[in-house]
Amino acid sequence: MDQTAALCSGLMLSGRYRLDDLIKESGGAVTWKAYDTVLDRPVGVQAVRADDRRATAFMLAAGRSTAVSDPRFLRVLDIIEGDHGHTFLVREWARAVSLDHVLGPSTLTNTRSTHVVLELADAFAQAHEAGVYHRHLRPATVLVKDNGGIRIIGLATDHALRSAHHDVDDADVGYAEQLDVEAIGKILYACLTGRYPGGDEGLAPAPREHGRVLRPRQVRAGVSPDVDTVCDRILGRPPRHHRPSLRTARDVALELAMTGDDSPVDPEVQVASSPDVFRHDPVRDLHADPPPAVNPPKPRPAALAPPPPTPLERGVSKVKSSTKGSERKLIWLALAVIAVLSVTLTFMVGRASAPSDEPPVDDSPPAEVSRSVVDFGVDSVTSFDPRPDGDGEENPGQAKLAVDGDSSTAWTTREYYRRDDLGGLKDGVGLLIDLGRVRDVTAVQVEFGAAPTSFRVYSAPGVAKPPKNTSDMVRVGGYTDAPTGASVSLSQPTTTRYVLVWLTRLPEVDTDIFQGVVSEVTVRGLE
């Protein structure tokens, strides 16, 4: 029996929700656009038959998804059981276009791709922290709004419809998280190239060479090297760039936040206005002749009409339309009168505030001299491994490599085994930086050759000689599970000659082997 037979347009659910338009039937569920007659708003309704063995898992997954409050996920508003022989899930409704339809005609630019996937990764970082996973993320589940924002559908529920298991136990958490992170990487790949790794998502499959998916820069010219590297660090097995894989959504978001700008636009492309407000890439003029051996691009779907004029634009238009003929003369006359009054008022105020014979005494403090933020030079750097837990130093010959301006060289700690907290042997190990003289420090930037790394930053105000232990210093900041690039900004400048970068948890570089890798340290402050 067709599961849609009992459902039809106009049907009322729970005396409140009216089914209006059938949107799709997929994964054993039907999706309708409906109307909430109580709160007077459109909603989305997803339904499965009540006798479907997945109905219970579907309902439990919907309840679990409410633990995530991030507005980028369409919220579950209501769950209705046993009405018209179905279980219904009521969600928010978003006026948006699914990403697979956006990518059908062409790709997104580096900037737009980065923005969409950064929002996606940041949203999933929030969900994963709440212990909720999607596990079936794909372009069709990502909606792009007319203002450029995104909405995500199917959190936890899509997987419940495709699996007999509705819970994620502790042993499955890492796998569930990795599925979401890999899906984020595939969506980034699709945004950049218009191809989808694995295919079967309404897009052409990503090309392969020797069993490996080609990098985005190998598929489409103009892809930013920074974004290409991030994509490869998610999908590469192992990454071709010899950098550690990105294993969490938070790491992906942080890396994308530090990527560079777009590559220059092809000067041969004639730029026209795009009908898609969420797409900022250049559009070829469809009336011009196509370049040799290239077909004209497909016309884009009119997914979104141009936005209506803002109140300010309407006001300006009314003013322009009213300034005609005699009305324009009146406006010019009014402006002249206002100018005369302004000059007269200025003259009168000037006379009233004219200085007396005795000059006034200026009691105000002298103006503060403007100071700029600069990168401080480093006088010397030493490894910091204080006794009694430490040995006094750790790979001291490599310490200078962390401040040589070359990210390809690095200071490394020794290898620690079985535990990321330096094997449980000591509190930490680090690098002590001597700035040569007392400086006003505002930030410390650290590049790591492996991630994640947890570290703290210490200063030594009022200390003239190199400190011997962290107890001689003041902790001014830190970062837990930092990616390969991290910056600690101080709440206020600290005056110090010595700065300590103190590693407390190290990344796993091999099975049960943990080692810190500091590629570059930059100390910034006021000059």
C-alpha cells in the first residue's frame, strides 16, 4: 500500500497543522509543506507510517536532536504519534534552496565555498559537543538562504530512517563524528569543483587517479591553495600535503577561518549580475559567443528573485522623483536658507566663545601617543623543562627553529607514550622566549606541525633574569586542543621580557606515541 494514500493536501494533523504541498518522498518518509493554524506560520512535516519498524527510532532521534540549540539546524517543533496511521515530525520551515540545486549549474567561488562550509563546520562542532550526530550529511540536506545563511535538516533523524539502530554508543562516537567530518569535506569539494566524491548526489562523481580522488586544484583552475589544502586534509588518506588530518568539525572551522582570499578573477570573463544573491562568482554573458571548444554555461534556475528595495532605497527614490520642476526650485531655496542660518549661528557662537585677555589654563592630561601593534624580534629562545620532574632542557638544539621565520622547520619534544599529557610524567614542557628587553605584549601566535595541542602562555613581569619555573611566572592565556594554527590574545597588555609557551597535552603522531611539534612562535605587542 502506498504510504501517501492516507495523506492528502488539506488534511489537518492534531487539529492544528494543515498539509499543503507534498515536497518529496525519500528514505521511507514523506515530506510536506504544512501550515500551523495556531501560530500562523508555515512549517515542514516529515511522516513515516506508525507501523514502520523505524518509527520509534525516528521519534527518539528527533527528541535527541533538540539537545542542539544552534539556529543553523532546523528545530523540531512538535512530534505527533498515531495520527492518521502515521508518526509526524514538525520542523521549522526555511525559504531556501538545497545546495545540490545550487551547485547544479556551476561551482561557487573560493570565498563563497569557504563561507558555506565554515558555517557548516561550526554548526556541527556545536552538535558534536552536545553528543548529536547527523551521519547522513549531503548537499541535499544543506539549505542556502537568500541572505547567504545556511540551514541543515535531518540531524540524527535521517540516519534513524536508514539504520535499525537509533543510539550512538561510546564505541561508535568516533566513527559517527568522522562520518560527519568527511561529509563536510565532500561538500567543500563539491562547492569548489561541482563534483561529488562518490557521486550519487545529483552531481557528477569526483575524478580519480590511481584510486585516489584528485585534489580540487587538479579538477578546476583558480581554486585557492589554502582551501585546497583544507579539503585534502579532510579527505586525503593520507593528505598529500604531509600535514595532519583534520578529524573534528572544530578543527575544520578553525582552519577555514584562517584561509586566504580568492585567486584573481579571469579577466576574460565578462562579469554580469547574478540572480542568486548567495552566489558572488562572475557570470558569463549568455548572449556573447562562447570561447572556443566550450559550450555556453547552462542557464541558472531562478531560485531566488532579486531582493525588494530596502526602506532607505525607496525613500531615496521618492526624493528623486519629487525633485522636478518647481518643487526642485523650492528644495534649492530651502537648502540656501539653511546654509545662511548655519553661517549666522556659527558666527554668533564664535563671538560668545571668544577668548579673554588671559589665556585659559589647560588642566587636561597630555594626549596619549598612538602606538602600533608589531611583531617583536626574539633575542634568544631556550627549551624549558624545569626540574625536578623535567631534565632541565628538551631538544635544546632545535629551539631556535621555532623562531626562525620558517614554518617548515620546528622544535619537537621527546616522544611520550600511551598518554597525551606527556605520559603522565610531568606537567608540561615548552619554550622560553627572551625579547631582549621589557616589552608590552598583547598576543602570542603559535604554529604547530601536528594537532591537537593544548598549551598555556606565561609572562614574567618584573623579572630581570630568566625564570626557573612556572611558579615564577604569571599565566596570561592558553588554548585547549588547538589546531595547527592558534593565537592567544591577552585581555590587556602585559609588560614582560620573557614569554613562555608551555605545552600540556601533545598530539598523537603514531599509535600511542605523542609528541609536540612547534613550527613557529610569534610574539606581538605595542611599539
